[in-house]
Amino acid sequence: MVKVEHAAAKRVLAVAAYEAKADSAGATVVAHAAATAVVHAVATARVVDLLAVAAAEAIQGANKR
């Protein structure tokens, strides 16, 4: 899942770079959208990691009972 989100973020950045070259007037808006997409992908991956850790800890706790 993290790899998919990372690849999607890379595609967004590639599109942003292309758009910035094609239309410098809108480059700031496109760059902001790309940065937002990257931050969202990283945050989502982190939440998924935290949920996986919490689930593993819950399973370990249940197994110890």
C-alpha cells in the first residue's frame, strides 16, 4: 500500500513539474497541489502503519491471555 501511494505521489510530482514548465503562471497552484498530495500520501501511510502496529499489539495481548 505504501509503495502504491509513493508511486502515485511521484506521478503527481512529475505532472506538477510538467505543468510548471508548460504554464509558469499556474506553477504555484500546481506545486501546492502536488505537495499536498505527497503530504497526504505520507500521512496515510503513517496511519496505516500505526493501525498495523496497534492490531499486532492487540493480537499479541489476546494471545498472552
